[in-house]
Amino acid sequence: MPAPVSKPDDPALLKVDGPIATITLNRPTAYNSINLAIAQKLEQLAAYIEGDDAIRVLVIEGEGRAFSAGGDLQTIGAAAEAGTVTPVVGELLKHYHAFIEMVRRMPKISLSSVHGSAAGAGMGLAFVTDLCIAADDAKFTPAYAKIGVSPDGGSTVGIVGTVGSRRALQIFLSEDNFTAQQAHEWGLVAKVVAAAELKAATRQLAERLAQNPPAAIAGTKQLVYQAATTPVKQQLDAEEHRIIMAMNTEPFRTAVKKFTSKGK
């Protein structure tokens, strides 16, 4: 399957550089808010990345001054006025949630690189990825309660699993916004760097993550995400299955030979 060719005016862009794929949200004049066009494009790009065995790491970033302002309130507000919220938002979330589901299940590490504002579904995207690196000027804004709605876009998937239910309720119902440093203290952000260093630090982290063999990435990701809801015996069986699969690969055999030959 050939890589999709990105045009400069596409709502989301794809760049593949060796084992690292980068999706750039590309609606800078709308602060990369999520409308139907970007949701459909993200779903298309994620499907390609999921199916490309050579890609080990997916980086998600935003063009312009913000990571993402969340759902496009111009579109959603117009639908509310017209009484068409159910079909309009339903279609939008069908594609956007399909994208989120692929990000979570694909046997690759996903890394969000956040600068500026990440609000609503944009905040959800930042934290639904496997890891998040953020600029020190990044600001996270739940936004949902203020407009009388509950979270979407994978927000509860990524946040609750990391911080627990009580902190999640605090975030969604009590916090107007919070900083990258607070997010780091809560375990939502892996690393905070100076804004000017974000791109370089993101690339450095992505390259380090890409050094992990595919079997290690896929097995670890699946085991970690299923651990909280899987009975102990079933989880232990899954661990056995996954580690034996990985031990039957060439990267494992090479690594073991290198380790056991030390000191001889």
C-alpha cells in the first residue's frame, strides 16, 4: 500500500522518515480544531500507518500556534442551531473515534508533541497517545463542562487510565486549565522541554523509541493496556504467549548473543 501523498492544504499531513511517521494537524488558522475533513484524513493516515510494518513510532503534532483547540465549535454550533447535532457530530466522531481506536491498538508507539493550547478533544488526543512530550508553554484546557457537555475524543480513555477516577473528575469538572508541569506531575506528560527545543527533543525521543524491536513494542503495548481489566491468570498467559513470540525473532537472538558474549 503506497504512502498517501500529502498536499500543503490537506487538513492533516503525513511524513514518513525511516521507522518514524509524523502526522501534523494542519488547520493552523482554526487552531487545528477537529472538523469532519480532518477527522476523515486522520482516519485515512492512521490506517496506512497501522498497516506499514516498517513504521515503529507515530508522532502527532500541530501546525501553527496550537496543538489543537478540540472540536470545531463553528461546525458544531451551526448544527446545534439547525437541530442536526446528532447526524453531524455522529459522523464527525465516527471517523475521529476510528482514528483514536487505531492509535491505541496499532502495534507501534504513539507520541504526542504538544505546544501552545490543547483543549477539549485536543487535550484528549494529547493524552490518548502512548506517551506525551510537551513544551513548557503548553496549556491543557478540559473545556467540556464549561459548555455543558461530557468528554469525547478519547479523553476519558487516556486520562482515567493514567490518573484514576478522582483526579480525572477534578480535571474535567474543576480545572479551568493546567500547565505542562502539572500534567508531568500527574503522569500525563513524560517530559517537559523548552518550547524552542520541542521539535528536536521529540525527534530524539522518537528515535530512541524506534530502537525497540517491533515484537517488543507490540507485545508491551498490548499487555500494558489490557492489564487493568484482565484476570491475573489470563494476563499471565498473555505474557507467556507474547514473550515466547518475541523470543522467536532475530532481534532477540542477536541481543542475547551480544549479552552472553560479554566478558568471555
